[in-house]
Amino acid sequence: MTSTGNAHAIAAFIESMASRPLPSGVLNAARMCLADWTAVTVGAHDQAAGRLARDMTRHWNANGLAPVFQAGTAAPVVSALVNGTFAHCLDFDDTHVGSLSHLSGPTWAAVLALASERQRPEERVLRAFIAGFEVGARIGGRLFGETVNRRGFHATSVFGKFAATAAACALLDLRGPAIAHAMGIAATQGAGLVASFGTMGKPLHAGKAAMDGVMAAQLAAEGFLANPDLLEPAGEGFADVLLQDRSLGIAKLDFDDGWEILNNTFKPYAACLMTHPAIEAAREIGTRLAPVRITKVQARVNPMALRFASKTELIEPLDGKFSIAFCIALGLHGRDVSQADFNAQSIRDTALRQLMTRIELIADPAVGATSATLNAIDEAGNDVSSHIPLASGNPGRPMTWAQMENKFMSLARPVLGDKAAATFAIFETFGDDTGLPALTAALTEGARSA
């Protein structure tokens, strides 16, 4: 293992997280990540991708103490795969914009699996999650995650895998060389494809990242060896394979320059994150113009919004989450753009379909990833514009605990019933060793009240 490179920096940071002082804001952010993760996991109870992954793993007969959503307990790899897949089914989970990754989905799935199996105290659970989040975010930082996505590899499957691995290493008490080999094992397991967006393959990326992270740490704990230097800035490593023109690579990692978890974004809308600024602009215009009278809409968005959310043929509800035109139409009609708005009836709605045909999408490199500008004209010639410089839920316009509670209850109450409020109460104080048993009970017993 290199003595001064990224492998050493990652290992040293993970080891230090056992006692490193954690600001209250960092702990609060980790707890909010857990609340969001639970909300979107439980809310996805009826999603085929999660159910099929769960049904498939039953044939493994892999027993253990790790919670499996609505299916009791099993081995940690099963728990990580199933819960990680459910967590990304709705595409409503939080996003670290710096790495363009949904890090909480795979990381919390891996953490809860191993923490339950190994009966770890809640403070260690929080510390392991934060360690994983920071590692994944930094590996994907400085435009590496964004560039990976542009080249067709799903950043969540890449950096979520590293985050899950780092968190698992922390929970398994791995030390320097073993951590480096675990990260090498994770690196050699590849990446999911952006071409899978809008299919069951996308949430599987998060579940597989969680599973791969657990497996990588477990293999390293047994003495399994891999190339420990795949994440270095120089040399023929992981970055050179993904970006073969070597236009960008993994930066030299520094874990003493703040906390990336404070740069996380929570989604107020149940669609691809790149649609959110346009949704907010549309909702604002919808309060000033009657949507049925609108004759033309121009939407200036970041080019990545069209790369990831340009679907026009809507067959399944999931397609709507990756159609910026559909999301704009929902916003203009005053919809909340919540999970309830993505169903078979809404994607066939004649008024929404007609409005979609009047929307012109313009990819403008000058528009930031968290901003959008919409202009709408109605049949009377009224001309209304809305510019959103920073979509809500981003750092700078963060989601509050009250807003998170609303999101949680909208997703969890239909599944957990009367237990939903008590489950949400776990999160703000998670760490006192009373929350984890209650949370795992809510996850594993969800089917009884669904």
C-alpha cells in the first residue's frame, strides 16, 4: 500500500472516525439522511424492482440478523441489496451534488445491515455512515462524479459503492491495509450504466453498490487481497478505466477540509434531481397563468437535465420522473410533484400531455445544475417568466425537520399506519441506543400493516 496516497488517506480517516470530534451539524445531517432513507424505502413498498430483488434473495437461504424490508431478517449482503434497491426505486432519495450521487441509499443500507448483524451501538452506526458518506463524496468530487455520469456510468453505483465499503470497514473494525484492499475489491466490481435510467436497473445500482460494499469489507476482513492502489491520482487505476482519455481523475484526497455531508441535497419533489429547478419555476408560473391557456413555454436548463431527464414517450409512471417536460407540466398545473403524481392516470392525463407539446427545452451550458429559467405565454399574450437560481433542498435552501416530517409521513403513513409518527420520532435523537431496534422492527414488520 502506498504510504502517502489516497489509500493511506482513506484508511487513516476511517480509523480516526472512531474518536474524531463531530460537529452537531454533521450529526444532524446524518440523522436527516437516515430519516430520508427510511421514508423513500418504506414509500417504495409496492415497487417491482425492490419486490423482485427481495423475492430473488429468498432462494439464497442466507440467514442472519440484518433487516430486510417487509421480510424479517437475513444475511447482511441480502439486507444491503434489497434495502438499497428499495431506497432508490422512487428516485426520491437525497443527492450529493458534488459527486452527483445518491450516497445515502447504498450507505445506510450497508450500515444498517452490518450494524444489526454485529449489534453495534448507535453512535458507532452514525460514525460509520458519516465515514462512508465522506469517502464516497470525496472520491467523486471535483467534477469527477459529474464527468463519470456524462460518460455513461451511473455515479451512484460508483461512489455509492465506495461509500458503502468505507462504512462497512468502519463497522468491521478494519485497519489500514485491510481497508485499502476492501476499497480495491470495491473498485474492481465496476459500475452501472446511465442507459439504465428509467428502468429497474437504476435502483438496482444502489442495491448492488450496498451489497458490493458489504461484501468487499467482509472479504477484506477474511484476508482477501486486491490492488490497493486503484484510487490513486496517478497510475493506471480506476479513473483511467472510466475516463480513458484521462481528461479527469480522482483528486488527492483531503479529509480535513470540512464535511461533505453538509453539502447534501434533500429532494422535495419525487423526480430526477435535475428537474427540480424547472419544477419550481413552473409552479411559480402556474400561480400566475392558467395552464389550459398557456400556448408556449421555453425552459432553459442545464444540459445534464436533458441528458438524464429527456423522456417524451411515457409508458410507465417511472418514465415521468425522467421527463422534464412532464414535470414542468405538473408544476404548471399546481401539482406538488410528489410520489402521488406519478401514476398510470397522471401520465395519460390529456391536459398534461397537451401541455407537454407546448414546452420547448433549451440546453444552456450557462445555466447551473441547480437553476432554471422558464418563460410562458398564454393565448391572451400574457408573458411570464420565472428564474430559480437555487432549487429548494440544496445547501443554501436546506430542508427543515418540519419539511422532512411532511415528506416522511406522506410516504410512510400509508405503509406503517399508526407507527409512522413514532418511527419518525426516532431520527432527531438517533444515537441514544433506543432508535435502532425500533427502526429495524418498523422495517421488517412493514408488511403486516401495508
